[in-house]
Amino acid sequence: MFLFATLAEATQYVNFHDLMGDNSAIAFSVFGLPIRWYALAYLAGIFVGYWYLTKLIDQPGSPMARRHADDMIFYAMLGIILGGRIGYVLFYNLESYIRDPAAVFRLWDGGMSLHGGVLGVLVAIWYVTRKEKLSFLRFCDYVACVVPFGLFFGRLANFVNGELWGRATTVPWAIIFPESGTMDPRHPSQLYEAGLEGIVMMAVLAWFFWRTDARYKPGFLFGMAAILYGVSRFVVEYFREPDVQRQWVVDMTGLSMGQWLTVPMLLAGIWLVATAKGRRKRVEPVAGSESVA
């Protein structure tokens, strides 16, 4: 809010380079090796998310023990990186990677799909729960509660990197992103996403977890997270500049690729929430001795 207020008071639109510097993607260097904000965002999301997950599993009726959470961190990291990259290749830029297959492995050039990362994490959860004979849906419920931390830090990194900018606008808090190819002021849509996908989503899920019995209804929190993210992403896409390589999707359908990928997530979330009460049963904790009806 402070940033928006500052920009709104300005007599002219702020240039991103004046706000963040010419090499904003680099946080600092260690022995000449550049450390990027995006890498720090991943680490912050993982460590803060793990800390919060340990608080959740300390509550009665947890579907996992600490050792399961420890295992999950490793597999989730693989799922995010592999799923995010494969998703970007398949959903957003397949033609380019067919022409240059080696570019798939150049992660430092950017290109990660949130939807692909979600699928990667779901595969990781499926593997851990199958191996340990745990409840897949209840495991997903707890992991869903920590996802907003990663989304929040990731969207802030998108802003600091000066990427994924918004559409041209005349709102007072618009910012000029020179890398967009024009000097048109644009929505700082990365910050919109950080607020909706990060802060709002985290607050709503936390309320359901700590103030209601939602965590005893398998799939409810997972479904609610899908709905919250889906609605947030669908709305923000109207303010975010569509990916240039998928502009034809917007021209043909009126919706961006990000919106189309969000539709099945929304439908699955609505179904999970609507049917969660029917899946409720006596919960036997993985760690501890208390049962929760």
C-alpha cells in the first residue's frame, strides 16, 4: 500500500529502472557469482513454508509426522522445478523449444509455469503418500496452506526482475517497464498477484484451518486453495500482458492461456469443496495419540 500511495502522489509515471535500478534481478554477488532475487524467493518460500507446515502438523489429527514433512520438502522442490519448467515448455513456448531443444535446460534464461509447478508438487505428494500409506487429500490440505508463501515471494521476485508486467493503463500507480518494448505506463500486475495469491489466499486458508474444522474434511482446504488461486489468477490476467507467443489464444477465444489453464483448477476446487463434508470420518493422527472425530 505504501508503494501504491507513493506512486499515486508522483507528478509523472515512475520508470522501473529509476525505482529498482538497471540490474534489479541480481540481489548480490558472492565471489563474483551473482545471486538472483528469484533464487532467494524460492528459498524464502520453501523455508518459511516449511516452518509454517511444522506449526500445522503440531495440531491434533495431523495427517503426517515431521519426518514426512522433511521428505516432502525434497520431493516438492523437484516437483516445482521440473513441473514448472516442463509446464512452461508445453503450455507456453513449445514451438521455440522444438526448434532449440537444448534451451529446455537453460533455466537461467527464465520460463516457469505455475500450473506446471502445481502438477509437479501433486506428483510429489502422490509419491510420498503412496510410499508412506498416508491420506493423499489430507496431505494436500496441509500443503495447500503453505503454498501462498511461495506465491507471495515468487511474485515479488517477478516485480523486482521487471518481468510479467501488466497491460498499458493510465491508473496513477502505473509503472513504465522499458523491457516491455514501449514506454507506456503499465499495471504492476506482479504486485496484484502477490497480494491476491499470497496475502489474501494465506489469510483465508489460515482462518479456515485455525478457526473451523475444515482440516478434518479431506479435500476442503485443497479445494479452497484451488478456488482462491483460480479466481485470483483469472481476474489478474485481465490486467497482465498476455504472453506474446500465446497472443493467438487471446485473439481466438478472448481469454489468455493462463485463464484457460485455470478453468480445470477452478472446477476441481469447486468439486472438492462441495464434496468434502461427505468424506469426513474419524481422524487417527500419524503422530501422537489423540483421535479427532
